Amino acid sequence: MSDSSTARPAASGAVPPDIRLVRSAGELTLLIDGVQAMQAWEHDLMCRSAELLCEQGGEFLEAGLGLGISARHIASLPNVRGHLVVEKYASVIELFRQANPVLPDNLRIVEADFFDHVDSLPDNSFDGIFFDPELPRETFEDRALLDAFVPRLLRVLRPGGRFVPMFAIAGEVPDAATCTTSPGAMVERYLRFFDRVVLERLPYRAYPDTRYTPARTGDAFVLCFQR
Ligand SMILES: C[S@@+](CC[C@H](N)C(=O)[O-])C[C@H]1O[C@@H](n2cnc3c(N)ncnc32)[C@H](O)[C@@H]1O
């Protein structure tokens, strides 16, 4: 069964972000308060990330729905028994459901802040986590914050479980790129919590107006960490 449920009410008085899907000339962008949170040119990178994550099958967890490209691909892969996506914003879920009225039985979407919701999940309950929430850059660069948060993720990951963050990009990554960085910085961020990492290079082609890549085309790197 697929559903979207509210795990906690929006804080009273909190101003909801301005969320819109912009379609033009075959391009698709999810804007959150004017930030390019996701663009559909990332399709192949999302799918390859999902494939590395789910190679062994099992139960999966994802932070951030976005356009739902990775979510749908994960749910479609062989031996994926269940996929739980935690998305903070109701309107992101609503837009996704409008575009995808029929969802696979193994895909469940919960409206919640991932950083709160993860603590409500049972120990050792997932074989892999896809971690691609759109957050301010400082959040990912705050080592103390990661040191406190990543162990909370590891609690729900089974031994041998995998962790795939947003892909890395070669070159001078612009400030508009919040959750991505160079492959070296990505390894530095996360490898200390894991035993091994698989790094795969894939070429990308962004849109002419993409603000979060160093160039229109270049190399991206999918990273799959494993315990
Ligand atoms: C880059 S998009 C995800 C793209 C997705 N992988 C795809 O294939 O379309 C990031 C998503 O994370 C969500 N997000 C940001 N902060 C979050 C949080 N704290 N908890 C859950 N979702 C969050 C955003 O609303 C956005 O939908």
C-alpha cells in the first residue's frame, strides 16, 4: 500500500516554503523558496545511485522525495521488499502524487522531518539509506553535527548495510550547490563511519540554467558506502 501520512503537524506560525514545479522546454525543476532543489536531468545519476544502494535487495529508507526519481527507481528494483521515503513538505508529496497517481505497493511516503523521524524507526531495520535532502550547505560541512547525526542513521542500518548520499561533482562546486561537493570532500565527510566505499564516475549534462553544477557538462561521482 502506498500512502502519505502526516507524522507531526507543522509548527504553528511556521511559514511554509514556496514550493513549485517549473516545466519549460522539456526541463523540469523543483524550486523550494527559489532554490533549485532538484532537476530532472539528474535522472540517470539518481537511478545508478539507487542500483548501487539496492544491489542486494531488502528494505530501504530515503531522506527527501524531491521529484521522486530515486524513490520510484528504488521501489522498482528486484528484491526491494519495501521503500520508505521521508519528506518534510506536504506540497512536495502532493506534487509527486499528482504526477504519479498509481504507486507501487512497496513504496511508502511519510511527511516528516527526516532528522526527527529517523529516531522513531526500529534498530537494524534497513539494508540501505539514500540520503539526498536539500539542506543548507553548512549543515553538511558541520563535522560535529555529522558526528552526532550519522550514528543515529547507523542505528537503523543492518550490518553490511549501504549508504548513498547525493552524488559528488568534479570541479569548483558553486555555492548554490548545497548538498553536493567534490568526491574527495564527500569521502572525507562519510568514510569515517563506514568500512568501504565504491566510487563510480558518470558523465552529467545539466540544464543551461542549472546553478548548482560547476559547468553544463562534466563528471559526477556516485558514492556507495558500506558497513
Ligand atoms: C534533492 S531533493 C531529492 C531528490 C530525489 N532524490 C529525486 O530523485 O527526485 C531533496 C528533498 O529533500 C527534502 N527535504 C529537505 N529537508 C528535509 C528534511 N529535513 N526531512 C525530509 N525531507 C527533507 C526537500 O523538500 C526535497 O524534496
